[in-house]
Amino acid sequence: MVFETFEVGTVPFNSDGWGPPDASDSSSTSVAAANLLPNVPLASFSRSEKLGRVADWTRALSNPSARPPTGSKSDPSAIFDFSAFAVDEGFGLANSGGNADEDAAFRLVDGKPPPRPKFGPKWRFNQYHNRNQLPQRRDEEVEAKKREAEKDRARRDRHYNMNRNNIHQQRREAAAFKSSVDIQPEWNMLEQIPFSSFSKLSFTVQEPEDLLLCGGLECYDRTFDRITPKAERRLERFKNRSFKVTTSDDLVIRRLAKEDKATVFATDAILAALMCAPRSVYSWDLVIQRVGNKLFFDKRDGSPLDLLSVHETSQEPLPEGKDDINSAHSLGVEAAFINQNFAQQVLVKNGKRETFDEPIPNANEGEENASIAFRYRRWKLDDSMYLVARCELQSTVELNNQKSFLTLNALNEFDPKYSGVDWRQKLETQRGAVLANELKNNGNKLAKWTAQALLANADMMKIGFVSRVHPRDHFNHVILSVLGYKPKDFAGQINLNTNNMWGIVKSIVDLCMKLSEGKYVLVKDPSKPQVRIYEVPADAFENDYVEEPLPEDEQVQPPVESNTDGVGAETNEAAEDKKPEGQA
């Protein structure tokens, strides 16, 4: 048997390192050139360098039809990278396509895994972007599209629900958001002030000066602090009246104006409306009279300031009909009667009343006056500008052997379906939740009560919770609870900034002092958070006819004092009889 011999080529010895010897050695040039494989680049390396792979099998295209012809130098998907390699002049590979100018473009094949795709908007929606992506990116793109479809579907559902809610909101705006005064064509609009400009105002006032204290106050009955929903009390009705005339009609303010005690005159209710204007939703208006260097802030007869707003800041729609017992107007009248009767019922009825410097101004002789006191106070707004305001107090009480003044107000519940919280169930165990719900629904009213208590320097403000005996009976009410708060602490809880309140008043006063003598009207826009100032004729609002509500004795007969329990029983029976009818 004849065995063919396998001849091993000559392997030159390289004493300087690994691999073939350097081509600069003339003795081994011919041997090195003979041992080189055709069309295979060789990069010189030393023992200190790391070897990388010479082939990248992950560079295959996902679309084989788009692959360029094999062997092309510009083929980016080739397994071996021949696009830019170094060619040594000593090897003489010019015939195989090598070029010495491509040394600067030589790159090593990176052994790192390909980067993960970035699911950005450019990659997701551009179908021609990154054609050389790996096959697994297709699945990730499908998942990304599914997630985007879910987001779009959720966005459409959210907009649909918002549009459904806006239907009720538009109905409520159409019913409640009406201008408090009819704007006449001859009125000239002078200023338009958005509420956003009020948020940054700030003014610090000094401690006011007490000028006069008129009227008389009765003591507060502390037994009402122990009232609970299980031990409720019936709200009584009182015939005594409290005379709250407007600023320019107040006899004491007229006297102080003649004595030149101040340049600006107002009442606590008017100042509170200005101070809490950014929280208001319903339309309201004030009459401003510039007489000489004096400025008087008045309210019209039948102005919304005479009533108490109910559910003003709530998102639940109220009935549109004015005759409905749950409409905004009917609830305002009901709340005013409740507030007046509550302030008289929680007093000690022993015939003792503490009187002050003067009687109540503008009171009729022979009529029984309610327990009320007017404190006339003066604030310094500027070196030459002072403001006098008539502030109101309703009661007094002995606290720590010191006499303290109180303000008395009442919140009313007309239907738990509108408020969302049933007072009879939550008031005893979750008072905080009930108060938070009222701050959401009646934030402007509570803020104005707090501002009036701060202006009057009251030591305590008592807030009563009065509810209807039956949701459809707006004549009979019961007192469920009475809570007390310090005005400064309560103002901090509802984010009522004193400096911001006075900043609003100061800006309005400065603006009005620049006007010429005459009569003006400040109107809160019925649909936008802003106020406007109109110039009106001097005889405006003097002949307005106001439809006054029926007296209380004509609406419902007051209970007989001698048989209170019997009346309460009859009322409860009537309420039970009405309940099935209301449910039917």
C-alpha cells in the first residue's frame, strides 16, 4: 500500500510575537505571502491584546429578499466584515480590492449584544425606520401597539363619561348662573377684573379701633352643645326682627361720615363678599357711591346678599324651577329663615340682656328687637384713608370668667341625595366628614361667615346643623348638632388668608377712589370668574319693585308653646304620612 505524504508548508518562526512574522523582514516576505489565505484580512496583534471574533452571525436581515448580492463590500449583513479593513503594503493585496486609504475606516466587529429597541413615537409609527431590526422586535412592537390601543380606549371612555357629566353641569349653569342684576344698555362698563389677579394680592392692616357698640345681647345656652341626632330639638320660629339696613341708610354711619371719621364705609357682609369673591360661583352685585371724597359700599333691596346661598360650590345640579322647594332661590330663602330663627333659639330666655352704648339704629319703636349688637370698627388703609365697617355679633357667653362674643350661624340639610352625606347617620360619629362635605358644597358661605367673625373680632363662632323633618317638608326643621370654632383656627383650616382678603379690599378701594363722583355697580359675572364695574345713572335702583316672601306666620302656623310635645308628635306623624307619598 502506497501512502501519500502530507506536506506541511513552511511555517516561519516569529521571535517577536504571535502570528506570521512582520512583512518588513525581507527573508520571510515570500514565505508569509504564500501562507496568507485569499481575501481574508489579517490584523496584527500582540500578546497584550484581546482577540475578538472575526464573524458576526447576528447581522442577518429579517427580510432576506432585501439582502444585497453576496461578496459586495457594501453589504452590511455579511457574516464577515470586509467593508473596511487594513491592508499592509508589504502583502501586495491591491488586486484583491485592498486600499491603503481605508486604514482610518477600519473597525473591529463588536461582540456586544444588539441594543434593545426604544419604543418611542419615532420608532413606533415610522414603518421605514430601522429596517435592520432583529426578528424579536416584531413581537415587542405588537405588544406596544396593544398597550397603545388600550390607552386610546381608556381615553375615549374617560372623555365619554366627562361629556355625560357636562350635560348635568350645563343644566345647572343654565338654571343657577344668572346675573343678579339686569345690565342695562346705557350702563358703561369701566373695569373687568378676573379672579386670577386676586390670588396674589396681599395687604397687612393694623389692629382696628372700636368706635361704638350698639344694641343688646343675650347669653348663649350651653345645653345646645350637647344636642345629638338622637336627641334632636325642633327649630322654633320667632317674630322679633333684626334690622340690617344698608350702609348709606345706617344712621350711625351717616353720623360718622359727617364727623369725618373715615373715607370708606361698608358693612361686614359687604366686605366679606369682596374678601371671598374668588370662592363665589353665583352672581352677586354691590352698589358703590362716590360722594365727595367719601366712598360708600351698599347693597340693593332684594340683593342676593340678603339671602344665604345653598350648594353654591357643589357639582350636583339643583332643580331649575323657581317654585321648586329645592331650587337655588327657594333654598336661599329657607336658609335665611333658618339662620335667623336658630340665632334666637340658642339663647337663654330669662329676660336678661346686656345693653351697650346705644340702641340698634333704625329700629322701630315698640317692636321687639332680636339679640344683636353692631360693633363699628375703623381700619387704617393708608396715611389718609380709613375704613369704617359695621360688624355684627349675636350672643355673649362667659368663658374662663371672661365675657366672650359669639357669632351664630346655621347650615341646613334639605335632601341627603344632593349632599351625599346623611347628617343623621354621620354627624355623631364622623363630624369631620360632614364638615368636609359642607366645605365642598358651601365653601363660599362658610368663608364669608369666617370673614365676618374675624372682622367683628368674635371669640367663637357657633355653627348649627339644621335639617328638615322630612326631605319634602321645607317648613319644619330640627337642630341636630351645634359645633364651635375659633375664627382664626377655622380660617386656617379652610385656607382663608387674612392678608389676601385685605389685599382684595384695598385694590377695589384704590380703584374706586380713582373714579369720579357718581354711582357705580360691581357685578360678579354669572358664568366667568371675574367682576365688572359699571357706571350707572344716579337714580338707578331707586324705584325697583322687589317681591318680598310671605311672612312666616302666613306660611305656617307657629307651634303652641304649651303643647310642644304634641305638636312635635303631630309633625312626625305628618312627616310619616308624607313619606310614602314622596316615595311613590
